[in-house]
Amino acid sequence: MRKILLAALLLVQTVGCSGSDFTIPDPVTPPAPEKPEEPEKPVVQPVKYVASAAELKALGTLAAGTVVVWRDGSYADVQAELRGAGTAENPVQLRAETPGGVRFTGKSRLNLAGEHLVVSGLWWRDPVPVGGKAVVTFAKGSAACVLRDCAITGDNTPEDAATDTKWVSLYGSENSVVECTFRDKRNIGCLLVVWLETGTTPRHRIAGNSFSRPVSLYGSDGKAINGQETIRIGTSDFSMQQAACTVEENYFYHCHGEQAEIVSNKSCGNLYRRNLFVECRGTLTMRHGNGCTVTGNYFFGNGMDGTGGVRLIGEDHTVEYNYFEGLAGTGYRTAICLVRGQQSPALSGYFQVKNAQVRNNTIFDCKYAFNVNYASSGSDQVMPVVGTTIADNTVVSSMVACAATPAPQIAWRDNVLYDCKQSGLTLPAATSAPAKPDVAAAVEAIRSGAGCAWKTE
């Protein structure tokens, strides 16, 4: 057998050497596996220290990964600009040497111009209003910039009904204001504004902030002056444009302002989620624009007059899974108000409510749970609510009202009403009280998590 194998091997070698086509193929080497793309490594830049707007300006446009530390101290009338080109992995950072240790006063303000800029730990105390200027501005063209863990407080400022200013103005796209404290703005003008620009969908995020605006400024007619909102997203001119902003997990306490609109929605496609409103005179108002969602929010009035919930104007809004308790407002300032529209409204007018979905909300002990198809007396709001479903809501010890003229087109379905008065409609009443949900833990999580991490007292 051994001789046979040896002979076969010699035959193969002979054939291979004679120029025959028969050859022994080389072994196939498998291709090397592709290496996964490595994430961008953090860029290590030397930390730069500044103590003035001039020193910050001298640094020029900052490269990705640059960290600028503003030295602790009190600084008056600082007009600074942060310019940079960061990336998601390597943002440009401007931070206080100690969170809350940098205190700007007087006419101080900051402009953010660039991409992926992160500002943290700064405190503007008692800002002096400068007409047409904001304390913090996200510039036009800015993108993915963040204001985090900062504060603007006006506890010791005089009341000023003449000088209209904003505290935060947001232009650009995908910018964020997170975990900041805003307290006691005492001059006219919205506290935080999202400005829309032609061709740009902002997609900003306003999250985890603490807001308080207890002072209301009044006109000679004795009424609160318009334009004292805490947040406004858009303007009537751009109200039919998509904004797609998210407002979530913010704490609103004693946000009275103009006593009508705590938050004024004036654009389309915004999301209001898991916010907490406590003793605020006014409502989260869909004033202009369509297709917004209000979900999982908490409203507590504690019997304070003028406290309200959500007001709807326009088309395709959804109000769901919200909790309302102890709201004492009437008219537009009820737990959920669906407003009659005007026949041919201007952009600044009242558009007809169409295709609203109001579902799975819980309402306890409010003066008005629903005020539907409502308009103030003598108004030209004659277009009724249409194509709307109000379903699966639980209402206890509250008024349910719906104006029958003009006749609305509303599907009331599977709502649980216990110990409720009704006006303009007759819905089935529950015979046993539904259990009151325990929302304390969820409410406390929002309240305790909102605002900057350091003390502003």
C-alpha cells in the first residue's frame, strides 16, 4: 500500500512538471474582516480662561473640543459672544469656573453663534432691560447649541410695562434650553421665544427648566397687558409653518404674566409632554397653528382663581393623558377649552377647531372640566367645533359645558362623569366614584428635577 501511494505522488509531480494544465491551486486566503468605524475621539484642547467679553472675543472662532472657563466673580454690562464650530462628540464649551459663581448684572447679555456650543453654570441677576435685546440669544444659523444649568433671575428689578425684552431668543435649529432656572421677569415681553424663519424647521428642545413669573403688568384699563407669556413658539405670521419643537418636563409655578397664555403656541407640530403647572393663572394655549400634541402633563390650581389647563384653536390637535385638579378658571381658562372660530380669520385671528382628539384625560374638582364650542359674548367667533372626538375621559365633581349654538360636530364617547353638572348636553353619569389616581411620585419627579443644580437664592 505504501508503494502505491508513493507512486501516485511521483505521477502527480511528473504531470505538473510536463507543462500540463493540471496544477495544484494555491490555498484561498479569506478577506480580512472590515473594521468597524471608530467613533470620533475627543479632541483635547488646552483650557482657556477668560474674565471679560474682550478676552472671549480675542479667542476668535473656537475649534471643536475647546473649553473656555469664565472665572468666578460679578460682572456688569458684559456683552459677550461665543463663536465656534463644535461637533456632537467635541462641542465648544463655555462654563463658569464654579456653577453659579459667574454673576452677570446690568445690561449683560450673551450671543451664541455657531454649531454645537454648550454654555453652562452662568447666572444673570436682575438684568436691566434693553429694548429689542434678549439676555441670551441663539443667533440665526445656530445649530445644536445648548444653554444648560444656567439662571436668569429678576427678583430685585422694578416693574416695567414700557421696555419690551425677552430673556431667551431662539433662532436656528435643534438648539436646546435645559435644566435652567428662570424666575421673576418683571418687564413686558415674553420670557422665552422661538422665532421661526422661512425654510427652517427649528426642532428646538426646552426641557427640565423651572419657570416662575408671578408679577402681572396692567394697563390703564385695569387688564393684564398682552405679551407676558412665559414661552411662545412662533408668531402669527409664521403660524402655519412647521416648528416641531419639544417642551417637556418643565415646572411652571405662579406663571401669571398676562393671565391668559402661560405658553402660547403659534406654529405647527409641537409636542408638550410631561410638564407640571402649579397655581398658574392662564392656560397652555394652542393660539395659532395645527397638529400639536399635549400629552401627560399635570395641572394643579389648588383653588386659585383664574387657573386653567389647555385651550384649543385650530386643526388636528391631540390632548391626551393629562391630569387636571383644582382649577378654578372659567371662560377660556378652564381645564379643557375648545374655542369657536371666526369665519375668515386673519393669521392673527381665531381659526376653527377641526379634527381634535381629546381622550384619556383625568379631571378632578375643577370649576369647569370642559368648556366646548366657547366664545366670549359679542364676539364674531361663529364657526363651531367640528370633526372632534372627546372620549374615555374621567371627570369628577366638575362642570361639563358645551354651547349648542352654532351646533358643534362632536363625538362624546365612553367618558366617565361622576358628580358633575352639565350645560348644553346630557351625557350618561356614573353612579360610583372612580378611584383618584396617585400622581404624587410623577409630579415630584418633574418638580425636583427642574431647574439648575445649584442654588439661586
